[in-house]
Amino acid sequence: MSTETFTLPDVGEGLTEAEILAWHVAVGDDVAVNQVIVEVETAKAAVELPCPYDGTVAALLVGEGETVQVGAPIISVTVGADDDAGGTAAPEPSAPESSAAEEGSGSVLVGYGTSAARTGRRRRRSTTPDTAPPPAPAPADARTAASRPGPPPATPPVRKMAKDLGVDLAAVAFDGDRIRREDVRRHVEATTGGNGTSAPAVPTPETPVSDERRVPIKGVRRATAAAVTASAFTAPHVTEFVTVDVTAMTETVERLRAHPAFADVRVTPLLLVARALLSAVRHFPDINARWDEENQEIVHPRAVNLGIAAATPRGLVVPNVKDAAALTLVDLARALADLTTTARDGRTTPEQMAGGTITITNVGVFGVDAATPILNPGEAAILCFGAVRRRPWEYRGEIALRDVTQLSLSFDHRLVDGELGSRVLARVAAVLADPAGELLLD
């Protein structure tokens, strides 16, 4: 029998750290190879990590909500036959030197990174299960976590239970090596009379109530902040605008929704905007480029990986449709629907975020007319699509109510001259004003 330590792997894109969102196992649980054991959030997306071992969880070395570096130990697993099984406690987890990164665990995950591992909190495995008997009075020799150094000793499920009930684990009396469910239940009954809710803390002059809410900057929000700051102060932005009559576009959307080929696909104006931008890239391929500062080169990718800026509960993400120009209109509609749904559900993978070449942001869904978007780092241009509004407009020599929107194109002036940017924006506007020829079903 031996104890193996699983370290946080590099889940792609050279990310250096991740936050532990939720453990799916507890100390003492049996685990199998490829079983999902933890969900982590990187700067790109939330990712579920599988276990590289068969065995029993010996210790969770990092708590939920903590941020750890790639290569740091996060869980210890006891593997191999246990000839002495019968109630003895498992040995203390091995030190980080025996991590899976160094011993070659056969993990199915991407590489383990090279950053130095930090020391995590270690908990001794107990043979006492978390399932609780009926609440009983606290033992006479019970103590609280506040009476001993370090954080309250409890497994993640018990911590979550206490959090849901509003219980401070430091005040919970317990005996043995850690706090268990029955200890939390007993504490709730003792402090609330058995009504299941803990008494709210009463503000005192010594603990004034703050009039502000503070949220740690981490995960997607921190990555977004760093990216847009670098983009804004690295690439010289230029933004151009055009107002266009898109009545034909909205009529085309309605016709496509009624077409049998789109019976199982949601059709929105964004689909036609995407197709119009792809048409512009086909006519003016130099807009699909990036600046390589290190090699002093302008790089022109062969494929158009079309990014869609999406607002999610975790912040702004920009997944992209790979080789979007090669898709039919129906396939593009499906890809856009899958991409936006996955993003809003928080299931976007790092691979879906990587390799974008040009982006669309749709501020119109929020009722906003126009914006000056910041470039997605590494890309030459981003198209902004504003709200479509019914307005008086000149049409065939008369004033009529028409569907009108505003488009804006931000571009990197190192890569894109004013003429090229203007031609690209004008092409997008022309396709949306008269989409019949460009948007034929194919």
C-alpha cells in the first residue's frame, strides 16, 4: 500500500493557477481512474478533473475557494492492497516530492506544469464515516476548533453543510480528529432550539456593518481585466461607425425561421451578422491577422476562427467557432447556438477559447445602440452589433419606418489601415442591407 499525491495539472493554454470550485469526493471515499473528483476554475473556464488513481482518498490538501498553482498537490490517494485493514488510520500523506508529476502516474490529463508546489493543509484520514447517528449531547471532553491552532478540521461536505446552515465551524464542539455532521447538527440544536437555523449575528459597536460589498478579483474576471488592459495599451485602437437600414436582414431572419432546414435551430440576427463578417473577411483577408511582436511579423491564419463575446455569470468569455468560413449557414447557426449555450452554462473549455482570429460583440441584446469595443488580445479587429430599432428612414425617395442599426469596427492600427477598416465595415453593412445574394442556403 502506498499514498500517491495528485497535483494540479496544466489544463491548457499555459495557465498557471486555478481555483478549487467544488470537491466531488471526501476523505475515506473510494475513487477510480478517470472518476471526476474536483471542479476547478481557471482564467479561461470551469474544468472537471478526473482521478489518475484507483484507491481511497487519504486527504484533500486544498479547500474549496482556494487558488493553487499548477503543480501544487491537491489530493492524496491511498492505492494498493491494505493487508492491515481493520480500522487503523491511513498514514500521513506523502510529501510533495512524491507527486504524480514526478513519478509518472499515467494520468489522462494534460501535462503537470513546472511551477513550484506550495504546501497545502493536510488532514489525517479517519475510519469514522460522515453519516451521522441521531444527535446526542456533546461529550464532556469535547472541544472547539477555536481552542486549537489552525483551521477547523472538517471535510468539504461538512464545511458546505455548515455554510448552508450559517454555522461557524470554529464554535462547533467535537471530539476525535475532526468535525462531523452530527457535531454540526448538535451545535444547531443547541444554539437555535432545534429550529434548524442559526441565530443571526447582532452588529455591535465593535463590529460595524460595512456599507460596501467586496468581491475578490480572481478567475475569469482577473483574466479579462489583464487581457483588456494589455490590449488597450498595446494595440493602437481605431473605431469606425456606420448606420445601416437592416429591414431586409430582419425579414430574412423571419424567412429562415420558417425554412425546414432551420426547424431544429434557433435563428437570430447574430447569425446574419456573422455571415456578413465572414463575407467581408473573404473579400479582405488582411483583416484576419495578428501582430507577432517577438518575431516582428504579421501573421495571417488560413482559417477564420470566429469569436463571439458572451456574458456569463463568471464574467466575459470569448469562445470561437473553428473555421467558421467553411460552414454552411445551417451549420453556422448550430455552432453559434452551441457556443453561446455552453458559455452561459459555464461549460466552455480552454480549447474553445483558444485560437480566435476575429470577434463579434452584440451589445444590441442589452438595448444598447453602439460601443467602442476593445480588441480581443491577439486579434486585428472586433465588430460591434447594436440594437435594431424602428426609425424614420429615407427609402426609395420617401420617409418610411425601417429597421435600423449601428455597426462599429475597432481595429489594430498597426495591422489595419483606415482604408481597409472602412472597406470591411462597409462590406458588412452592404450584406446586411441586402442579404439575398450572400445568404443563400448552401
